[in-house]
Amino acid sequence: MATHGSLTKAGKVRGQTPKVEGRKIVGTNSSLRNKSNFKKRFVLGRVPGQNKPGQRRKRR
């Protein structure tokens, strides 16, 4: 079987790139999240899911 390039060069680019530290993910407060969920569901009356009744497109 033929390979595309030699196996000695495997991982060359990844090894050359400098290491970048990722940002720390800071989550929201659970009480704030519950408050916003309550507001979305009951105050604004939004329906969960992707196929929302008002968002559906009609087929031609």
C-alpha cells in the first residue's frame, strides 16, 4: 500500500505550533440560570425545541 508522505514526518506541523493556553470557562450562577429559564418559558411563553410553531417554513 502506498502512503501519502513518509511516516517520519507525521505530526510535524502540530509539534512546531506554539502552545496556546485556553481560556477558563466561567459558568453562570445556577440561580441566575434558573431565573432566565423561568423568564423564557413562562413570562415570554417560548416553546422549547428547534421546530417552533412560528418559525416553520412552508414548502413550496
